Amino acid sequence: MYDTVIENIGQLILPADGPIKGKAMNELEVKENMAIAIKGEEIAWIGTHEESKKLKTTTRVDALEKTVSPGLVDPHTHLVFGGSREGELALKQAGVPYLEILKQGGGILSTVKATREESEETLFLKARKNLEKIASYGVTTIEAKSGYGLERESELKQLHVVKRLNDEGALDIVSTFLGPHAIPPEYKGNADAFLDTMIRLLPEISEQQLADFTDIFCETGVFTIEQSRRFMKASQELGFQTKIHADEIDPLGGTELAVEMDSVSADHLVAASREGITGLAKGRTIPVLLPGTTFYLGKERYADARGMMDAGAAVALATDFNPGSCVTYNLQMIMSLAALKMRMTPEEIWNSVTVNAAHAIGKGDEAGRLKVGWKADIVLWDVPNYQYIAYHYAANHAQMVWKNGTKIWERSDARVFPVPQTEQEH
């Protein structure tokens, strides 16, 4: 006896084992007229719609010949933060430079101030609401970074919020310590001293098991290659796997550093050099690309996803959900931007938000695929085929979302218009 059988599936998306690299990213198994059965928290059976009619189950869900996929994976978010920064949008539209916004008390330092001032409980409730909205877009596993405290108490506060949310179990959350996200005002002109304080936090974070990864913002005006290497080495010595915000604006060599340090991922990479891209293809580091950030900031240059895949790398996509440079929960919108701005195919896009995204956060053996014995993280999409989501941008096409076998979200059936008489009769 199964708990749930999802039958009459028009298209079932079945990403292969990963990480999927290079030209293979353009390959995606899609089976028609399928069904999938859930027992407990796991996928217990996958077969044809005709075969599913013989199965005994508590609940049957008619997919109405629509599309079903693994739960999406968002491998780069800044889930926990205080305040909001909508007032900056008008300043940006008026052409006020970011450094001037910083001088006026805005920018990342505004978020740092709000995060320091808000209680853990306030941050927890806000982050939980964010998480619910993220799940409604078909995401069942995410990564969440700290980085808006920039001092011991507030960084730990953010990490405790992530741990509490993960313990609730609504979604799987991979935690990343991003203490060196910016240089706080009290350490202006003394980045090395601030970095030392973040390194001294690592043993405490490790002992309390508050993070799976560490991350650092390697960029002009923030942390150099040498400083980033020092932080990454200290992290790895304590057993952390590393990530890096790299080459977002200037080609400093952060991509090459990620490969050198065998980091799990290197994120942003808009300005990655040809040498860096070649290195990604040879190593295990997965480039996590964030086209929503480029779009929101009004930039013209996007990360070279096409060049990375042509070189043989395994690309992943993420929202970069945060209050300053990419204010969206919608990973489906990122899929559209990947098609429109980075010329990625539907097959490449699906691999980038499922199996490869899972590998980019160390979850490649349990997320991003539909496989008997794996967690039943499943999305029923209100679309006729797998190409449709990237094509129809900025909408939410998720109809039902299951996490660990439990349906955690379903789109409301409320209607704007009255039901026509002819429809009522049927």
C-alpha cells in the first residue's frame, strides 16, 4: 500500500546522476504517460500510467497530463536578514552611485545595522515567511548564508535561525557562514584585522555545528585573493568545505582560486577569465550563476554560461535572494533569464536547477533527482511540457509541492471569475 500515487503525468523529468558537465548538460531524460508512488518520505515506485492503475494507495493525484519534476534546488540565498531596502530603488534609478548610497546609510551596511538590531525571534519569523514563499515556487532544498552581522553575536544569531528552520524540516537547508561578506565600519581600512575576527569564529561555529560551508566575498574593495585564500585554508583545516563569491565585477582570479582550493562552488563569475573557466572544466568546483542579480542591477554583461559548458564545466543556477541586489524568491524567473540572457537550453536549465544545484551544496546524493529510495521531493507543474517554464517568464507555474513525501504547498483553486453555467453542468 502506497501513501500517494501521482498518475497521468504528461511528462516526467528525470535528470541523470551528476554533476552533469559540458555537452552532457544538453541531455535530459523526459518520459511521457508516467506515474510515481510515494511511501513514507521516499519515492517507492516509478512506472507508466497504465501500470499505476494496479497500485493500491491511500491517495491518488491526477496530474492531468501535466509535468512533474524533482523539487528544485536553490544553491545560493541570503535567507536571514533584517530590514528592507526599497527606498534605495529610487536612488538607483536617479543614478546615485552605490558608494554614495553607502555614505547615506544605505547599501549592505543598512542591512547589517537592521540585522544586528533585530532579535533572533524576529529574524526567525521573517526568514520562515521567506522560506514558505520560496517553497511555493517549487523549491525543496536551499542553501542559506549568514553575512549580515559582520561580528560574532549577529553572525551566530543568523546561523542559529538557519539551524532552527532546518530542524523544523519544512525544507532542507544547507548552512553557510559568510562572515567576511563586507568590511564593517568599525574595521574600515583594516580588513586583515576583521578577517582575523571571522577566522577566530570558525572553531565555535564548527563545535556548534552551525554551518556546512564557509564563503567569502573576493572582490575589489572587499577581500583580496590572498585574504580569501587565508580564510579558505583556515576553514578547510577545521573541516569546512568552502565556497567563494568570485569575479562578480573584476577578474581578480577568484575563479582560479576556487579551483586551486577545490571549493565546492564558485558563485557569480560574471567577470571570470578564460583561464578560470578552463580550470572549472578540469576541477570539481561548480560555477553557480546568478542572472537575477545582473538583471536587477541593470547590468548588460551576464556570466558566460555558454562558454563554461562548452569548456566542459557543470553549471548551476540560483536566485541569490537578498534584500539589496536580487529581491526575488522565484527560481522559475531565473530559469527564464538563463534562457533569455545566457542562451541556455531548456535541458541545460533543468539540469542546472536540479542535479547540478544539489551537487553545488553537497546534496548530490539526496536531492535534485527522482529515484526510487530517494526523498520524495516532487513538484507538479501546471504546464504542458518541460520547455514551458523558461518560455513563460515571471509566473509561478507550481501547482503542488511535496517535501519528504508530504504535500507542503498547493495552489489555491480560488477563481477570479464566476464559473460559467456550462462548466457547472459538467
